[in-house]
Amino acid sequence: MATAYTPGLKVSPFTTIRKTRRLPLKGQVLVNVGESVSPETVVARAELPGLMQTVRVPEQLGVEPADVPKHLKVSVGDSVEVGTVLAETRSFFNLLRNECRSPIAGTVEMISPVSGHVGIRYKPTPVDVKAYVQGRVVEVIADEGVVVETSGAFIQGIFGVGGERLGEIRVLAESPGQITDVDYIHDDLVGKVVVAGANITGAAIRRAAEIGVSGIVVGGIIDRDLAQYVGYDIGVAITGHEEVNTTLIITEGFGVLRMADRTFGLLKTLEGRLASINGATQIRAGVIRPEIIVPLEDGRLETGGSSSEQMLEIGSKIRIIREPYFGMLGSVKALPPELVEIESGAKVRTLVAQIESGEEVIVPRANVEIIEE
Amino acid sequence: MAEVNAILATDCGSTTTKAILIEKQSNEYRLIVRGEAPTTVESPFDDVTVGVLNAVREVEELSGRKILSGGGIKVPSENGHGVDLYLSTSSAGGGLQMMVAGVVKTMSAESAQRAALGAGAIIIDVIAVDDGRKDYEKVERIRHLRPDMILMSGGTDGGTIKHLVDIAELLVSADPRPRLGMGVKLPVIYAGNCEAVEAVRATLQDRVDLKVVPNLRPTLDRENLLPAREAIHELFLQHVMQQAPGYSKLMTWTSTGVMSTPNAVGKIIQTIAEREQINVLAVDIGGATTDVFSVFGGVFTRTVSANLGMSYSICNVLAEAGVENIRRWIPYACDEGYLRNELRNKMIRPTTIPQLLRDLYIEQAVAREALRLAFEHHKSLARELKGVQQVRLIGDALSQEATGKTLVKLMDLDMIVGSGGVLSHAPRREQAALMMLDAYQPEGITMLAVDSIFMMPQLGILSTVMPEAAAQVFERDCLIKLGTVIAPTGTAKEGQTACVLDIQGKALEIPYGTIRVLPLDVGERVHVTITPARGLDVGAGKSRPLSAEVEGGVVGLIVDARGRPLCLPAQDDIRIAKILQWMEAFGLKVE
């Protein structure tokens, strides 16, 4: 296949970004097309029906399910509070009463003719969807949500944990190859999105989370540090819902990996700007990568197509994404059409790349990504 | 059916759509070419047929046969243009994700699992009245998971009604929504006590799209899975496929609707087992999931381990197996930190391939563990019915065997078929053979084979309309026999003779703890008498000789005298030396 290579991740200083903000179930859209929104603006709201609690009336009253209706004090649709009598039995000339009371506040939804159980549904919980980025509403999806458009810098990471957060960008690393340790994490970073270099230590991540840093953007992370941070070994790469204080976005991979110059350079120019970030990653069909969005008032709009549309050709700038040349940059010198046997013994489609040292190396086409220019 | 000379079959996978062209050549159906293209169920295409057309275009280019016409597939053919039959399978969009519910976890809920798995579903949770969770936990789980459909079972006919109403109440409480399609009612298949139908219907009312089928466990000692399986397949086509992008168009092109990929693979495995009268174990190890199929004594079982795979799910294999279990198969000293980062990097860039031999061996080590774990899971479900009263004779009273014994008896297994990239595309077939030996530890006499280019799904759906054609292509073009393996069970002392092979009058001693690979080519057969050492067994009983005719393959005749269960030395250097010795038997190198 001509497209048998990994498309690169988007790193753009100025582009148009559209974010679909959708409710998990049908509800009400609160904004109109053309309206300006800030990240905290609630754009849509829905009411998530509460769970239903089953009250086992026959068991509590000691009666047969079939006899429950004659003891009931409530009907389907009634609102009840905690302690409302749902059913009662009287005996011994009405002197002895046995009651079954509601354990929750809600609405009686079901009275089962078979089991005699009474189902009370909790009050609905409101679910709000915020704009997440500063921008303008360009589309309303009836009853479901909106599309917000903004212009600005857009950077995709390769993997992340933690959900949507906001924060001002603060670059901690002096160079993209630097390792950031705990000494760099000070109290003035509360609420900030910090940029580390090739790696951030486990202690530094923990300290950042303790003081309330919004997010960390870093080239690489050691697998064990990540497991310690989230509290378990992540099995399947579907993330974003971890209960962590600080969203973490890695741009290159696992290990100590120098952040790409282009990414690091762009983040430096954005120092002090407000960023919307999200660590959510899904590496499956419907791939989702973590992102950093910084709305900007003006800039030179990129006109090039997205990386996924670019073709691999002689002269393409590439990054090698697997050993033995992992992380190296280069350009394509040749694209031999025939299958070539590589060291593993597999016969695959390869390319010849000239890497930074000037050396020409053979790598499988599947192991490179195109760098957008 | 009119004469069928050309057949096109596609399989729309999560990432790749594969098309094969089969033609009739001198009274025999043969594979002509195979084409592939990326699957297009995601934006910007949002239409599965785009990927199908691209894959078919590659088939056209490679075969020279014109198949497409007017933006679709030309069926039937005219003057060599088009094909006579077009079939398709699909696992795109995450496959069919189901939740099953039953009254007793080890009885009706387990039968429901077997029904759903056999129909090609991925089971995302099993809810049972006695599963130990509180009601609110189950309710939250149902709501959170958003399955494509739910299969509800429980109670023998005439048995409990109350527990089924309890399950229905759980569903009402959760008010679940299907994964695909906003505002669509969740399909629920009811296959429980026939006398509880009305009570369940009254409880569920019109909250779900309820379909009632006969009880899948009408009595304790009988399973009736077919009606539930058919209902799942029908709802898969009507509901799940209709919501997936482009499928309604694809279904108008095909001659028989669209079948879920694992369902189709199950069909071909059953066809082969029945035709050859053999017990078969087949595995398809993919990037995200591993499917295991078996037919023992005519009983078909399929399981899917949804999160055991070689790319997307590679770190889940790490989490489930543990780093030490993976490391034990690596034939060199490998630092744990390096191994962990390597697997994580594969997870985030799943399409990359190992360039170095040492990295290939890491992936093959992971494959052994993924295969082993998926097989364990399979054995736990492929078993006799639990809760069945057994008539015991006095002699049986001494053997206190529980009901629900596994059906998977390795000594009775005739063939193992491996499929999926790591096995089908291993640089050396010997590597695939060794991976399967380590993961499955076959016993007695077993044929090892791999699917050459992973076309079992297409042949599976073909087997439903033209079983002979499917069997011909399977035998000639799909199956690559690696060779017969002879493996004595039991343990002995390292170095002592494990067994003696008498091959055409020539005796060959095989020491315990070793592997020997003897030359025996594809199609060649030889008569062999195997005499196991004291305490070891090759199928005729401990220490008893066994005579059989064995068939060769691209690897040869393999004698695995490492004993069963296979134990690896705990000490790193001794273990590595041992693995190197076994690799050497296959002519495999490390550096």
C-alpha cells in the first residue's frame, strides 16, 4: 500500500481548529451560531436520568408480592422524599403497624406486579458541556451540541492521560533535550501548563500534581513513572478519564526522548498564552491524540493539507519512530519498489533515509512518520 | 444457483479491508489474487464501501479481471466482466459489542456467553444475579458500557420468574443506550424461561427493542443456543450494521448480507472439522483482540479475548501476563525497563514493525503470552454444562470429578491453525511453529498449520453458500502445514531418553528436555512407532508405544520432548541457554 506509513502528528503555529462539543444524550443547546464563547461557557446541557433504586416491599413487610397493591400508599409518578411511607400493613385491630419507607428522594417509576418491588428513580443529574476553547459557534447540532471554531496554534501529542484543562503555558526546560526534575516544580506553577524537555522524573510529576499544575507537556516519560502516577499499568490505550490532578501529554514516546525542535520551538513562542489541553488518547479505529490548543488573534494561516494527506516521496522530511534509529530525523533518499529483507528476517517495503549524521540507512516504511513543513 | 466461476469476497477489518478473488479452474476453485486498502469507516470518508472499492481495484490491477461497474461491483459476470458471487464480512467499528445477563453465573449466564461468542460478539460484561456485585454496581456498569445489544437468559422453562424480573428491573433502572445511534432503542434478546416472557415484557415495556426467542437453557442438561445466535446475527445486520457508515449500501451489493468476521471464521473451522472428522483448535491473533475457536467431538466453541493483541492491546498483555512471564521467552538478557518502554512505544505507534531481530523476539515473546492467556480463557468456557445431575456408578464415586469439565483435551487434538500477523507473517515459519508449541503445549500427535494470508473470514462466509469451494481453497491456498508435532506428556530427568521413534526400521532416541526437527516435506507421510519412556505418554497410555502415520510440512516432523507441563528454568542464564538450544533445533538464530 502506498500509504503504509504512520502519518505524523500535527504541529501548527496557526491554523483553524474546529471542536465538536456534544452531549452524551439528547438535551438543550444553550448558544447560537455566531456567538462568541470562552472555554468556560456552558454550550449545552442535558439531564441524565437518575439511577433507579429498587425497594423490596414484600420482603420488608413480610407479605406476598400479589398482596402488595393493597398495602401501597404511593402510585407510579408520585414524588417521594427520604422516609416517605411507600406501603404499610396493619394488624391486631390496627394497633400494630409495619411500614416500608423510601430510602431516597425521587419519583416512583415502577411497581412490579410480579415481584411487588417498587422502583424509585433518583432526581436527574444535570450534565453540562463547556466550550473548552475560546472561539465562535459555527454550527448547532440540534439537541446534541455545537461546533466551536477558533484560530491559533495546534499541537498534537502521541499519548496522554487526564482530561480537559486550561492553563497558561510556562516553558521549564531550557532545551528540548533537558530532563526536568523535581527542583523545577515551584508553587508559582499552580494552574499552569508546563513544558518539560526530553523527560520529566516521577518525583517531578508527583510534585506538580500535588501543587495543582494544570498540565505537563514532555517529550518522553518512563513507563514505570506513568504507572506510578496513575496508580496502575495502563492496559489499553484509551485514556482521558484517569483521576489525576495534572493532565500529562507526551509528544514523542516512552523513554528519554528529546522533544522535536519544531514542537519545542513553537511552545516557547506561546509562553504566557492560555492553552486548552486534553490528554485523552484513543489508539484504535477513530484515533484520538492528546492536544494543546492556543487561540491566537492573528497569524499566518497554514494552507498545507493535513499530514495524513501527505505522500511519502523522495525528499520528504521524516522522523524514524522505531529502533534502531528511534527519534532520528532525516530525509528520504530512495523508495525502492521491491521488498527488502531487514535484520529481523522479514521482507518489507523500505526506504533509504539520510539521517542527521549524514549516514544513509534503510528503514521499513512502516517505521517513519512524515514531518509537516 | 447458476454456475459460479468467479467469486469476490471482502473482509472489512478495523484497519484494513482485504479482498480476495477466487476462480474456478479445471473443476477446482483456487485463490487468484488478494488486494487490500485501508478501511474507511472513519472521517473523512465515513463510508465502508470506499475502502472496499479501493481493495477491489487492487484485485483488478493484479488479476487483470474487470470487476467494478458504475461505482459498484458487477454481479453476475458477463463475458468475463464482474463476478458471479460477492460476499463480505466485517469487524470494523469495534465489532459487535454485547453484554449478557443470566440468573446463575456458571449456568444460564455461561450458556448466554457461549451463545453470544459463537455468534461473533465481543462480550463486554456478564451480569448474573449471583455475581457478587451489588445491584447499584450492576446498574452503573450497564449504563456506563453502552453495549450494541444485550442477551438476557435464565431459568429453565417452568422455573424461576422472579429472578428474571429482577434482571429486567436492573435494565429498566440503568435505562441503557446503545453505542451507535442517538435516540435508538437498545436491542434486548430474551432467551430465558418461556413462562417469564410476559412478566419480563411488562417490566421492560417499550424502553428497549425486545426480541423473544426460545430459552437457550430449557433444561439444566440441554443448551439450545442456535435461536439466540440467529437472533444476534439478525439484529447485528438490522441494527448495528445499519448504524455503521456505508453498510446499508454494502449490503445491497452482497449476495448474502454481511457476516461478522469471527462468526465467519467459526463457520470455516466447523466446516473443516466436520469434513475431515477431526478436532481442531484455531486462533486469530490480531492487533486488538485474540479469537480462539475449537471443535472437540463436534462441539464448536468460540471465545474472544477482547483486549489481548499485538499492537493496540500489547500493553494489556503486559498488564495481564506480567513482565516476568513475557521476559521468560526472550532468548537474551533483556532489561525490564527497556522491555516496558518498547511495548509502550508499540502501543502508541501500532503500525510499526520490528526492524531488529532482538525486537522481533520481544514481540514473539508477547505473542506467546497473548496466545496462552486467550487459550486459558477459551478452556474456561469450552466445557460441559454445569449443574447437570450425573448418573454415577459405584466406580465413579471414587473419582470426584465436578461437572463442567473442559472440552479441550489436548491429547485428542488433531490440528492447531494459527492466524493473524504475528503467526501468518513471521519471517520464518519455524518461529510460528515454536510460538504455537510454547503457547499451547500440544500433547501426543498434532498437526501445526498457519493461515497463509488470513483469508479464513472470506472462506467462512463462502462456506455458508458453497462449502465445497470454501474447503478446496482452504486446503490448497489458505492452509500452510508446518508439520506434525509429537509431544510426550509427563516429566522425566533432563537428558534421559524421553522416547524412541521407530521410523521405517530406524530407531531414534530423543533425550528429555530437547526438541528435534526431522526433515519431512509437505505432503510426505511416514509410519512411525513412538515408545515413550517410563511415566511418559504419547496418547496410548503411560509408557505404552503408539504407532501412527504422520504428515510433514514446511518445517518438518517435530519431536517436542520438553515434557508437559513445560517448565522453564528460573535462573536467567540457564533459561536463555535452554531457549537457544530449542531455537537451534529449528535452525533459528539470535544474532
